Amino acid sequence: METLSTTCVIAGGGPAGMMLGLLLARAGVDVTVLEKHQDFLRDFRGDTVHPSTLQVMHELGYLDEFLKLPHARISRVGIDIGDQQFQFADLSHLPTACKFIAMMPQWDFLDFLAGKAKAFPNFRLLMNTEAKDLIAQGDRIAGLVATGPGGHIQIRAGLTVAADGRRSVLRDKSGLTVKDLGAPFDVLWLRLPFKPGDPVDMVGRLQAGQLFVMLYRGDYWQCALVIPKGGNDAIRAAGLSKFRARLKSIAGFAADRVDEAITDFDQVKLLTVTVNRLEQWARPGLLCIGDAAHAMSPVGGVGINLAVQDAVAAANILGPVLQKGVPKFSDLKKVQRRRDFPTKVIQGFQLLVQNRFLAPTILQSDRTPNPPWFLKLADRYAVLRRIPARFVGMGPRPEHVRLGRK
């Protein structure tokens, strides 16, 4: 078995893993990131880069170059309930460098981070390499075992970071306890063509017990249809024609392009929604961040951005320690103390929307619900739209880059 040694090894080349790897390498820490796929090209991943993440790119000095990549911009969020239209959030007043959400394929975001990180000689990215187990040395984690193109690899490290997603292998191996918070729905992802004259802001449609969200992506719409938990098999069993009829009933101005766009169920991808979090994010030598620490609901589209915030906080807290040696367990626990509050606040909001709004008015009813009072107020008074914009666009505790470049 090949053996490597590094100061910090990160399992998972998603937003949390790549951002943490970049920040640590930028500060002179020897870091190795593992990505189990041979590239970042996977469809229907979260593509919303929120103002909080764009602010991090600004603080790193990368923003102008980053925004040269193809992307669409969303500065206002509205929803249609039946025949009524409501404006809900306005990001144009945020105290950030970018007052919009950038809709960008996640693989472009990750490729950009990887390119910046590779400029540092102390950064190593191992593609097509998957973490399989942890290396324990007494009660401390001393690295991991992975499989790569050349077989098994043993990577010894002063800090091992599990950023390998909501199905984290390392989290499962760690013995840390996961608290399942529940999710009453799943999501079907699909694409519909964009046509001249279409709006360019996010479109949400709520009608006859169905919720359909459309995200503008330049030459197409990335769409999400909310379905009851476990309802995908029943939809497929009912047949493609019935599914297309269902889409046309809720797609509004895009209904006329459903038949040409959806010719097979292979064009429809299931996102199994999970909401959970670790009771304890770390054990000696091991830290979990991003979805490995807290799987988020798609409500608000904040998953990427919360993962990035975890990475920035971890770099700020642990970077100075790693520059000198091996972090103590007490150092690792500081990351959770920093990020536990925003995680619980956002998940609490998501659960409120899921359980008090989505479940009773969409998933268990075929009627169009009455618009909630807060939506009516936000539509009537523009200043109130700044509140959800700040909550979603920046989060309860936005992080800033404190770890300097070495």
C-alpha cells in the first residue's frame, strides 16, 4: 500500500473541501484533497452561489475573474400562488460586494477553486480517489485509507477532514452520532428550454397542491418539482404522459415546451431530501464540515453556501494551529461552536417551511392555499423584502477570510 504524509487531508472535493483546501494551502499549510470522481462534471448539483460566497471570493481577490465565468444573476425572488404574483425577497440592498445570487454550474465553481489552489506547491488534489476508512492511533484519528487509480493509499495526517457529503463514509466510520430531523418531500430535477421574452429572475409556482421552482440558467431553466417523500416510483409507474401533463399544469409560461424537452424519465433526476446534523462534529484528529456535518433541505438553496462558510470558519480557527503543528480536540470543537448556531437557525427555518407549509398545503392537499400573511406584507412593503434576502443571501453568521496568505 502506498503511503503519503500531509499536514491536513480532506476527503471530498465539493464546495466545503475545495474551499478549505484552497484557504489552507494559501496560508502555507501542506494539504491533500481527495475527490472520488475523475472530474467535477455532475448534473443537478446545487448551482446557487449566494452573496455570502461571492463575498468570500471578493475577500480572496478572485471575484472579478470568477464572474467572467458564464453565469446568470438573480436579485429578486417571487412566487406565484394560483393566479396571484408576490415579490418575496430583494437582494439589491445587501451590504456585500455582489447583491445577487450567481447561478453557475457547480463544476465551474469547483474547477475555479481547484485552479487557484493548484498554484500553491503545498496543495495536492487526488482525483478518482475515494476515502474508505479512518486510521486510528489510540483514540486519535491519524489519517485515512483511500482507493485510487493505483490501488489502496494510506494518507497520514495531523488533521483529517470529512467533507465527503451527506452520505459521508468517514462520518459513518467515525462513530459520531447523526440526528435525523426528517423531510416530508423529495425533489425531481429537470430542464426546460429558455425562450426570448421569458423572465430571468427565479420563478416559483404554487398551485393545486403542487410546487414548481424554475431557476434561470442562460439558455435553459433548471426546474424542481416537489413531490411527497418516496413518491418517485408511483410517478414513474403512472407513465410519462401523465407526468408531462402534470408538468404542463404547473409550468405556467413554460408549459408549451414540456413535450419536446421531456421525452424520457432519464431526463428527470431524483434528489432524495435529507435533513440531519451531527451532535458532535469532531473527535480527536477528525473534523466533519459541510453536508457531512449537516445535510440541508433544498429550501432556500443554501447548502453550498453553508458548506463554504464552514470551510472559512475552519480555516480561520485551525489554520494558525496547523501552521505550527497538530490541532488539539479543543481546537476542533471551536469550529462547531462557531458554526452550530447558524446551522441550527437555518435548519429550523427549513423545518418550519417543510412541516408547517409544504407538508400540509402542498403534499397533503390538491387545493391552492391562501397566501400566508408574511408573503402579502413583503409584496406590499418593499422594505420587508430585505429581511428574507439577508437571511438567505448572507445567513445568520456570515464568515470572512481572516487567515492570511503566506
